[in-house]
Amino acid sequence: GQGLGKALVEQLIRALLRRDIGNITLFADSK
């Protein structure tokens, strides 16, 4: 399940995006 894990991470990030877009944007930029 590498693909499944990645899908789960993407869903988690999208959920967090709706919750706190500022912090996630910062997190994505530092990646």
C-alpha cells in the first residue's frame, strides 16, 4: 500500500487545509 498511504495523506492534508489553511500553506511551502 504505498499508493493507499499517499491517498490517505492527501485526504488528511485536504481536511487540514479546510481547518487551518494558513498553517498548511506554510507547511507545504517548506516541503
